[in-house]
Amino acid sequence: PTLEEVVSAARADAARRIGRAAATLQLLSAERVTWSDGSLGCPRPGMAYTMALVPGYRVRLAAEGDAWDYHADLRGTLVLCPAGQAVEPGRDTRY
């Protein structure tokens, strides 16, 4: 997927979760990044992940005073990462 497609998917998911129109969500940032492993920067305790760099995206949205942090890979896997759980990615300068 393209960055725009990931932003659209993140908006749709957040809108569904809060029951509002996707257009009401503010886009804070959207960028290509490189995740340090298969957790896509959102590791869960007790889980094992592929230990390889994973190119992908990070999308941050805001709605109703809350920030929404979405992480994705280039295959379209999209993860909403809870506050305080995100690991900062590296910037992907290859694209």
C-alpha cells in the first residue's frame, strides 16, 4: 500500500472505533519508517517477533483530545499501538 492508503485505513479504523466520520480525525503526521523488528514498533509482552528491519509507515491521528498511533508494514498490516507501548522507529530515507 501507499502512504495515502495507510492513512485512509488508519482513519477508517479510528472512525469506526469512536463512531465518528473519518473526516473529523486530524492527521498529526504520516511518514515512512523502518521498524526494528516484526513487532512494527508495538511489542506485546510474551510475544516473539522476527528480528529483521521492517520497512513501513507510522500514522498519528487525533480525535476528541486523544492521539491514535498506527503502525504498518509494506504488506498492509495495520496495528493501533496503545499509548506508552510504542517503540520509536528509524526514518526510512530509501524512498
